[in-house]
Amino acid sequence: MATLVELGQRAKLAAAQLMTAPTGQKNKALAAIAESLLANTAAILKANALDVEAARRAGSKEAFIERLTLTESRVKAISAGIREIIQLEDPVGKIEGGSTRPNGLKIVKVRVPLGVLGIIYESRPNVTADAAALCLKSGNAVILRGGPEALNSNICLIGLMREALEQNGLNKDCCILLEDTSLETAREMMRLNDYIDVLIPRGGAGLIKAVIENATVPCIETGLGNCHIFIDKSADLAQAVSITDNAKNSRPSVCNALETLLVHRGIAEAFLPKVKPALDAFKVELRGCHLTMEILGPGVLPASDEDYFTEFNDYILAVKVVGGLDEAIAHIRHYSSKHSEGIVTGDYAAAEKFVNNVDAAAVYVNASTRFTDGGEFGMGAEIGISTQKLHTRGPMGLQELTSNKYIVYGNGQIRV
Amino acid sequence: MATLVELGQRAKLAAAQLMTAPTGQKNKALAAIAESLLANTAAILKANALDVEAARRAGSKEAFIERLTLTESRVKAISAGIREIIQLEDPVGKIEGGSTRPNGLKIVKVRVPLGVLGIIYESRPNVTADAAALCLKSGNAVILRGGPEALNSNICLIGLMREALEQNGLNKDCCILLEDTSLETAREMMRLNDYIDVLIPRGGAGLIKAVIENATVPCIETGLGNCHIFIDKSADLAQAVSITDNAKNSRPSVCNALETLLVHRGIAEAFLPKVKPALDAFKVELRGCHLTMEILGPGVLPASDEDYFTEFNDYILAVKVVGGLDEAIAHIRHYSSKHSEGIVTGDYAAAEKFVNNVDAAAVYVNASTRFTDGGEFGMGAEIGISTQKLHTRGPMGLQELTSNKYIVYGNGQIRV
């Protein structure tokens, strides 16, 4: 098996070639990939069945197996997702600005691929295909390190993708799967600065923490979402109930789901009993402050400080009654992971104060936090949602997978 | 003395306040700082004299003492630099785009400060004032960790700046100097993820490497410049000599200076003897390939592979005769630090191939690499030159000290 450094060298060479590949050629390869995945559904499902059987034998949880499992309709969805990427605008080569300087130098700022991306993720085989397709379209080579439990599925998927790349005149090393899924090799990958330009971890808090702790390659922290919604005194009650219900219950396992509900003291007695049935319908466990417990009575557990820091990713909701907008903003500043934060209000000044003073990737007025998503934002597919401030925040689409270069045209200028 | 965590907490609070400070208020504070530094020149020079004396007693090199020393004219220049920052456009609040989605959500992408910056640098007191002023104008709080040898100078400068901040209604903790200059505390600072959003090391290769190795806070790698110029066969010889001379000799200690000269074989015998006198005038030590040695005769040392990787920052130049454009591009790909790369050519196709295939922060046609600089690029002052692809590449001005946030205005939208 090739060493990690050898794989890095290959990816770097492939990236240098892919950097200048025309959009048409990349799209042709993507179309061939989409077609090949469909045509080879049987082989993909066979490989996936090996992974699923092994996971069952190992006694994995049902939710884990659900994420690991591919079906005919999931392969169709993956293939359709790749076709959608073909439709998206290629960010590479976009001229972002520039100037002609007094000395006559023409400075042109142009978008270029990041180079070689490293993606470290868990055992969802659909991520393998999505991520590889997004990297290809944005002109980046990629080294994928997926969870060991999905290895058979990943080998099959990436094998098909590499074949399609080669048949379309692209270097198959644009897309490399790390078949050695040891932790040691993953750690080595995180420090492969000579060959990997940017590392993107995709997965749970533990994975992301491990990458941030160990990596020397520049990272983008993704996906941790301890999201809040503040129900202001002037909120429309029906709207507040509908938004809370949607933000908590429509898909609690994802990063843009609601984790802590903050309620203005002046509306708490009216609002909390009104929202309770919507939460009860999904058997949401409530962990509340003293006032919440007083208003809603038994059935509400006491919330700890730790609860307010926690991304439950489950049918659990922390609740706190606050004195007003300022206390809500201060609470969010202290506990938030700066992913998605919302206010429900009828008061213009409160809305503006909230959006200006809450620092997060996405700040909402009178809408569900669940909209923080590349597709919902109109970017097309996303590779993740950045919660760090470096590079970009929020959903990362193709544009966010590029960097810039300055091209300077002169006619003999020297610096005096 | 306050602990690092306490300092981090203070900076975080100050950043939250500064985030929404109007441009006028920030400019007023900057004007007060510029004025105060001038008015207190005597005190600054007195503090600086303590540092310079200690450095002399410690037997520091002359070049080090030169960088450490402040003079009346240097203080004037620092003050004038701060006045220039007042004139620059405030990037905070700039609306970069957005869309109204089919469901009626209005998504607005807006520039926001990074938050708290950490800057780790060496013993140049002018960096203290420059960096603090740039951070202030871009709405960021900053924790500065300068070299221990400049501590007295830095305490004096930052003390004056904090006073001016407070007098202008801003939190003085927008600008914090780390007075504990132990390595241990510097390392702790590199891992202060809860309080520092972005870390920028400014200094030599050793400092930058240490930060990249140890930091868990997201970093911007700056300033390493192993820059190349390729003299193509069709180059105008006089232009090639002038550009080489300027790129190597005008200021060899800086990151945009030329380190390796690549010469097309077809022009080497004509060009090398022509450029030699310009290099001899500065006693530039030449380390060449076999052909260079043959053409220029004795006095050229043999270049090692290591030489081609080295940023000399001195009157030393590596030289290599290459077969043509492709070999030049391949050499640069292998050895370059991706800072600034140039071609001198009369051939349009060669120029375009070079700029498209060389991946660096700045790629030049027929101009000196010495222009890679925020001022020369028309950005105004710069905090450094990024050589990593994440966030941005090239000179980093005020705009590059910001991130983005999405503000989403709804009227009750939920995700279906």
C-alpha cells in the first residue's frame, strides 16, 4: 500500500493539473460519475452490505447503522446530487476585483482552488461521493478519510469515481481514499502540511475536537450547533410556537436544530404553556430554569449550567426565562457555539439590536434556525457549515472551497 | 498579574462592544492615539532606551538592535501610519451580497470583525502600534505578545493607546499587551480557543513554525517568501537585469525579495554575464547549477538542493538554468513557498501559461516581486502577507481582518 506521503505527492500533482481544467471537462467527468454510480448500484449495495453486516455483528446502534446503510433510492439521490453540482457555477477563475496602480501595474484578484483538501468524516458513505464531487467541481484534489466501518462502501464508490475521472482525461488521483483507516494514519494526515492545504472535519463534536487538537494543517471547524431562539415580549405567539416546534422537532439530530429556548419574562406565562403541547407531541424532554419549572409545573427537569452549553442533537430542550433582550444576548454570547441564533419579535428595534449584537454564522428574525444550509441559502450543495471566523462562516459551497491569487501584469516596473 | 484566561475574558467582552462601534468613534480614538504617541515621544524613547541598553548588554546583533530601536523620526512614522489608517475604508458592516429566497426569506451577507485577534511577533516595537491600530479600525480586540526584548517599549506604547481608547469611550481592553513574555504563556495563548478567534504570527521562519506546530486557535501563516523569477528566452535583457537587480538588491531581508533566479537555457549565455555586474555591485553571493558555473566561471558556488528551498533574506542568490518554461514551472511548484513568483518574457503565451500554472499569492509578468505589499497593492497598511490558502492569500489589509455573518429576515418561515 502507498504511504501517506506518496498519496500526498500524487494528490498534489493531480491538484496542479486540475487547477487549470476547464469547467466543461470537470462537468463531463461529474456527469460520467453520476451515471456510473447509477449503473453500478448493485455493486455499491453489495459492498455496503458487507459494511452493514459487520456493523450489526459488532452490535452498533440502530442510528449508526441507519446512517451507514445505502439503498437503491439513496444511491439515486447521491447520483442526482452530483448532477445538481454540474449545474452550479464554477468559482475558479472568477475575477473578484483589482486595480491599475499609479505605476501602471495591473493587479487582478482571481479565485483559485484551495489545492489539496483533506476531509475526515464518519461512516456515512453519501458524504464520500458528495464531498468528492464538490471538490472536483471547485478544482481541488481531495484525500478522503472516512470512518473504518464504511470502508467497503467507500472503496467501491471512490473506485467508480476514479475510473470516471480517468475516462474523462483527468488524473484519477484528484480523488484519493485513505484505505488505511487507523487512528495513527489519521493523525499523520492532520499534520501533512507539505501536501494538504486545508482540512475539513465533518462529524460529531468528538471528531471535530480531535482534529482541532491534533492538526497543523489549516482547518475549518464545522457543524457544532448550540442554537438558541429568543421569544421576545412582543412576539406573535402562534408564530413563536410554530418556529420553536420546527426548529426543535423537524430534525433534532442536525446542527441547525434548536437546543436552548430563551423566553422573555413578560411573555413566559402566556407562551410556555402554549408551546408545551407542540413539544410534548415529540416527547421533548424539557430542562428548565426555576421560572420555567414554576410555570410549566412537574415534568420539567432542572437545567444545569452544563445543559446550556450542550448540543443535545436529540428531543431535549433547555429552557430559560430571561429578563429581556440584553440578558438573552448575554446568554447567547456566553453559551453559544455561534452557529444559528434567532429572535421572534414584533419589535423592530429589538430585531435590529439582536442581529447587530449576536455574533453567529446566521442570525434570524422570525424564522426557524433550520434554514442554515447551503441548499436553503441558494448555494447549492454544501461541504459543511463553518462555525469558525477564519476563511468563512456559515454554509460552505463551491465558492468557499477556493482561495485567491493576485496576477500582476507589468512592463518592467521596479519598486523604488 | 491577571491570568491569560482573565485577559482573554476581558478581550472577548471588549470585542463584543467594539463589534458595533461606529466608524467615527474608532477613527476618533485612532486620531487620539496618533496624537498621544507624538506628544509622548520622549517617554516612548526613554522606555525604548531601556530595551536597547539591555539588548546591547546581552550582546545582541546589530541588525536586531536596529529593528528594536525607536527614534524620533520612527515615532513620527508610526503616528503618521496610524493617521493613514483613519483614511482607510472601514470594512465592518459592508453588505457583500444576499438574496431573497423563494420562501420570502431575505438573506444578507455582512462583514463582521473576526473578534479577538492574537498577534505573536518579535522585537519590533513599531509592529505593536501598527497591529493594534489595524485591529482597532477593523473592529477587533487584540492580544499582543511581542518579543521580551521590547517589553518596556511595548508597555509604554500600549499604555498610551489604552488611555486614548478609554478617553474616547471605548473599552481599553480592546488592546491588551501580554506582559508575561514567557514561552510557556505564549504556548498557552496559542491554545486559548475560547477567547481568541484568530492567531497571526509575524516574524521569522522559526517563530511561524512554532506557532503552526503548537496552535489550536486558527492561524494565518504569514511572510515566508522563497520567491523566484524566471527569465524566459524572449525576455528583454535590460528589463530582466533591472527586475532581477531590484528584486534581489533593493531590500534582501524582506519576504518579497528574490531568492532563486531561473534562466532559460536559450538566453543564459547572453543574460547571466549581463546581470552579474548588478549583483556584484551588492556583493551578492551566487550559488548556481552546473551550467551557471560554466557560464559565469569561478566565483559561483555550487547550489545544493537545500539552497533552492532556502529563503536567504540576505545578499545570496540561487541560480538555475532550466530547459524552458515547463521546467521553470515545475521547479517553482517543488521549491516555492507560494509567496511571489515572476516571469520576464516577451512571449504572450508564455506569460499566460506562467500566471495560470504557477500557484502563489502573487504572480508577476515583467515586474519586480518586491511589489507584494499592502501599500503597493493599494490596500493601505497591511498586517502581514498570507502564504496559506485558507482565509486569504497575499497582503492582508483591513478587509482581510474580517469575517462574515448572515442576517436572515423572515416573517414566520419554517423549514418543510
